[in-house]
Amino acid sequence: MSSNRVAVYVFYDKDGIVDSYVTYMLQELQKVCEKLVIVCNGKLDYEGLESFYKITKDVVTRENTGFDIWGYKTGIDYIGWDSLKQYDELILMNDSVFGPFYPFRSMFDDMDPKNPDFWGITKHGEFNNPDGLTKCGVFPEHIQSYFYVIGKKMFLHPEFIKYWDELREFKSWNETVSFFESQFTKHFADLGFSWDVYVNTDNEFADYYDCSQILQLVYELVKDYKCPVMKRKSFTIEYENFIYFNLGTGTRKAFDYIGKNTEYDVNLIWDHILRTGCYRYIKDNLHLNYILPEGYVTGEAIDINNVKAALFAHITYEDQIGFCNEYMESVNGIADVYITTINGHLEKCLIDRFGENEFKSLKIILLPAGSKGRDVAALWVALKQYMDNYDYICFIHNKKSPQTRPLTIGRGFSERCMLNTLASKEYVMNVLKTFEDNPRLGMMFPPPVIHGPYRRLISGLWGSNYKNTLKLAKRLQINVPIDEFIDPVFPTGGMFWFKPEALKKVKDHNWVYEDFPDEPLPGDGTLGHAFERIYCFAAQSEGFYSSWLMTDVFATSEITSMGRMLSVRQYASFALYRQIFLNWLRKYPGTYNFLRSIFRFCKRTVRRVRGE
């Protein structure tokens, strides 16, 4: 196989950071070409530039205009039409995919004998698209534009040169899809050039033409068709982009398959998506949930002598001591226990009740008189000094919610949190084993509360806490996407398992009781509520993911509750009526596109006003 190829790789990152998935891709691409040109749209930091120069000296930086398509054009112009003559093939590729999971050389070996004039990795079938800007509203069958291979017959043809010399500068992503990606293949096919794709699904999935198969069938493409790449947005777009079309399991299945059956290091994916992605979307698309048995230990049990675990508890209600003890006994022989409380009487009660438990050790800490911040301050002021001694910590507190009547509602809230963190000794062993088996896992906690008045927490999870959480993030120098219009993932109720290193930015801050507001506290919008919501963002900023955690027994009732809620809320769902309206409006493409442009203009205006 000849490797007499020249490749143009287009890169963009809003922060100018070059992640390792990019350098790995470039190193693999370099194995199948003689010359590699990197075109950087927008800024590039010093470390990124240095990493590119280690791969090739042909690095072009440009203003971020025209999207990746004008990056391709810039790369072609940089090479020059005369210099291009010395190569047999031209590769045009952008940074929107992870991989390769299989060597590029194998792909080129398979495609060389077919000898099409141009080809790509995957294609999209012809489909009606009222969202597009073409007058006919139809997108023809086409090669997806993240990867093209152009043969010499085509790239030296006057029509190809003319095409790039006269290419319009695109002002929006929709323009690039409408006028370039969806039209490029047909334009040159109509001129008589032959084309093909490496991942040819015309037999098994011939009827699945009206979707992007690399998104909706990614598991099948990677596993059965040896597709060497998958789209970055498989991990970072809204989950509705999948659940509207299929089971929503493809991203997770493909990710697991790649990690278990190829030599590709999935940490390259983790590093990038945790730095750049909205965590809610990452969690949803990868189904980051653990349902663990509470009655038996799965697999080979961990050696508790080699795992340093602690239970931190904040107890302030005498009548809740027995209730807490039912769950705290789950760490007998497994963890050291630290309990904070607020007065001498409670201190004595706690010593009497817990003194004979089989904890590895027990320390009861009396908080200073007048200390503020409740359980949050207890954790980050009083207990912080002990955190570095442990690999894993569980934090709980007694939660009575006396402001909510009847009190069974608050008890249910507390039971939900306690049960799904400390259901049994076997369950705790399973939690620790899950941490041990998943080095990227930083936090685990129960899903949002959905009973009683708390059922509204199934959505609108920011409450009145977006601004105070954003302020806290800036204070802690947490720089990951935090969007007011995307629900956060966080431990409602403030009880969770965590790795201290995952919450390093919170832990290393010098918190004092005076940081916290005076009593009485409002029901929402406080620093404590911001703390709950900052945890997963803090873990994300350290390269860790967070997950929901449930016992197997609890999950059975949760499915019933969520199914009932869904069936009831479906009738009153704004999203449902919105979708019905949009489906109707799409029958009138002109009106639809006009209203859509107005909506987008208003959205951009609002964001400019907010300084985003």
C-alpha cells in the first residue's frame, strides 16, 4: 500500500487546548501519509503549539471563520495546487471524532483496491430536512464531512480547483451542513466522479437511511463494521438526540466495547469530555448509574485491610440517633467513623449509643458554640482535616425536614439517602469495590428525590441556585461548563460517597464557620445549596465522573414511581406539546425557518446581554 498522501487536519478548541486524543489521532494519521498539515481555527495555547510541532512543522493558525470547511480550504491553499501534484491522495479530516480504534492502515488497505475517486468513512442517506437552508428541503445521500479521501484524478481536475477557489465563507453551522457537507458528494458525483465509504451498511441498514448512523448506530458500526472512529458529540449532546430515535444505549455500549476489545485508551475520551462537556449530558449518554446488591457481595470481595474508608456523620437530633445507627452499623469492621454534633448532651448520647459498635475506630467531635453552616460546615470545616487519611469517604447527616408536613415526607427523604448509601455491610463492600474497579469514579449518591412535594426536583434542579453556584465555582477556580439551562447533577439531601482527591478544589479551600450565613436559613438559594450543586463540577474539573447510586431493592420501587410520574406528567408536559407543534410547523418549511431564525436571534441577544 502506498502512503503517498497529504493530510489536512482541522483543529478547534475554544480554550486553545490540545487534548491527548488529538495528538494520538494525528500520530496514527501520520502513519498513512507523507505530509501532515494542521490547521488551527482560533487560538492555540503554547503547550498545544509545542505538541503539534512535535508531530509536524506544518502548522497553520487562522481566525476562526468559515468553520472546519474553511479550515480545509486554508490547508489546501497552504499546500498549493502545484505541490499537491506530487501526492496520490488528499485527506481532509477534522477533530470531531475520537479514534482510531482500529489502525487506519487496515482501512486504507481495504479501500485501495476499490479505487474510488473520493471516499469517506461513513455516509448519511437522503432525507427531508426542513431545518436546512436548501430551497428543496432535501439533503441527498452524502459522505459525512469529518473525513474525506480525494484521489489525484479528482483533486487535479479544474472543477475541484474551481470549487475550492469559489467556496463561499460559511457564517453558521447550518450553512456548512446545508451548502457543503450535504451537497459536496452529489456535486462531484454529478460531474462523473465515483465515490464510496469504508463503513458500508447498504445491506443490513439499507432502510436506516434517514438518520446519522454514526450517532444512532454507533455500537453496531464500531463492533460489526470496524468503524475506526466515533463522534465526540456522542458523549456531549443532549440525551434527547438519542432517546427520541432509539434506546439511548449506543454511546455507552460503544464506549464499553472500545475499552474492552481494542487497544485504544478510553482515558483519552474521558480527559476531553470531562474538560469540555456539560456534565448532565455526559452522565445521561453514558448512563453513569450503579445499582448494587444490598444482600450479597458481587464477585471477589475487596480486602478491607487494604482500603482506607471512613464514615463522616453529622447528628443534631437526639430522636434520630437510633435511625442513623441502623445504617451506620453497615460500616462495622470496614471504616473509621467520625461524628460531629452541637452540644454536650448529644455528645454523651452519641457516646452511649455508638461506643460499643464494631467500627474500626470512633471519634466524636463537638462543634464550637455558635458555629454556623450546619452539615456542610461540619464536613468542610471540622472534618476536612481527616480527609487525606482515606481513599473513600461516606458523608451522611440526620435529615428530619421538620418544615415539611406530614413528617413522613422528610423521613422518606432521609431514608432514601441513608438506604442508598449505607443499606448493609454487603452493600458498602460493593460500593467500595465499584470505586476500586473504576478509577475515574469520583462520587456516588442517590438520584433526586421524587416523592411528595419533592417530585418537582425531577427537573428544574437549579432552583434558585444557579448564580450562587457559579459564584462558588469562580471562587474555587472550577472551570468546566455550567449552564443555567441544563440541570446539574448533584446529591439532593447532601449525602454521598466520594474520593477526597475528586473534591480537591473544595477540600483545599480554607473554609471557616464565618463563611456561612446566620440562622434561620431560607429554604433555597444559600451557600449550602450551592455546595450541593458544586460537587460534581468540582469532581469533573479534576477528571472524575460522578454517578447515581441505588440498591437493587430500592431500584424496583423507583422504577414504579418514575413510571407513574412519567405517565401523569406526560399529559401536561410542555416539551410534549412543543414537539407536537414543531412537527406540525415543519410541514411549512418557509414559516418554520423564519420563526426559527427569530428564535435563534432572540437567544443570541439574551446571551450577549448576559455576557456569555
